[in-house]
Amino acid sequence: MFWKKWWKTIVMIIGIIALTVGGIVLANHMSKTGDIALDDTFTSKFIDRSVKVDDGFHFFESQNGHYTMWFPSGYYLSDAAAMYITKDHYEVLSMYEKREEGEPEDVFAGVIFTTYSAGEETDQDMINLDLRILLKDVSYNGQHEKVETDDTIIYYGSSHHGLEGKKGVFSNPKDSYANQYFALIQNKGGNQSVTVKYSLYCADENESACGNNGEKEASFFDTFIRNIKFR
């Protein structure tokens, strides 16, 4: 009789534990949105869901508090050393598009690197230097355009990156398609800037298999860079 009572108690305890664990697992599963930007623990810390932006983006606030942006859905922020650096005057972000399991290889995946920098006062010479470095790194012969918004000045462009033998070269995107987009956004006060490099990678060895989706990618990039705002 004694053992029967204890056995019933043990069964009840095991049942309660199973229900509790099951409830936690179910709650976690139900809380998932299917968007890595919201489901990733690190990335979601910077997203304010109460601020409404266009479909395909989320409102993102930098840790140093000096700028905001529209963070793209389907991307996550790396917290690895050197991939994420934040200081009052300097910040590096590395954003990666999450490829779904079983997704075909003939689909581009995006990577976005941004670098925020600020001086204590207006320093156009430093911003000009950053622009020259950016153009040397990713442009085709320095080709770029300039546009102004109410609060910012944006220098931007695109190029095609490919291989000639084992050497990486940048060519005119009009001759093929753009797989590199770049920009430097500065505030009109001239003491803050963000550089952006957006690269598209094709998993297929024959990159042309991923096709040319230039209009869509250019529109995405234009929306991204126009919605970087300084504080």
C-alpha cells in the first residue's frame, strides 16, 4: 500500500513536470514569428516593434544612441567579435540574410556591413577620406551619385564583383548586373556618417544562375540608405 501511494505521487510529479516543460516549449514555439530579425535574441534587442515602418523592415536603434535605421526582415545581426563593435563615436554592424534550409542555390543571399563614425565637430575632410576609401574598395572606377534628403547627404553607387583568375575585380554593373551596392550617408552638420556595403552572394558556382534582380535590389538598397537617421 505504501509503495502504491508513492508510485502515484511519483507519476503525478512526472506528469506535472512534463506538462510544465511541454507548456514552455509550446509557448516558445508560438512566440516565434518566422522572421530571424525578431526571433534572434541578439538582433531583437535593438528593434522597437512599436514604431511602424514599411513592410519588409523593422525600426532599429543603435546601441550608442546616435542613429536609427530600418533593419531588413530576414536578416540577423552578428554578435561575434570584430563583427559587432559599439562605442560612442564608432560602431560596426554585420547583417546576414538567413538562408532557409532546402532553399535552392540559384538565389542570392545578402550581407550588409555598416560603419558609423563621428567627430567632435564638423569634419568634412574626414568624411571625404572615408568616401575615397569606400570608392576605392568597392566601386567601378569611382563611379557614384549624390543625393540630398532633408537631413542627410548620400553618396551611393553599385558595381559588379567577379574573378579574373584568382584576382577579384570590379566592373561596370551595366555590362552585367550589380552584386555590390555601397553608400556613405552623412548628416548635414558634417560630423556623423555611416558607410554601407551591401553584397549579394550566389551559392551556385555559376553565379549567373542567380540571375539579375537589379531593380528589386536597387529599390531595397535605396530604401535602406534613405532611412538611416542621425540623432
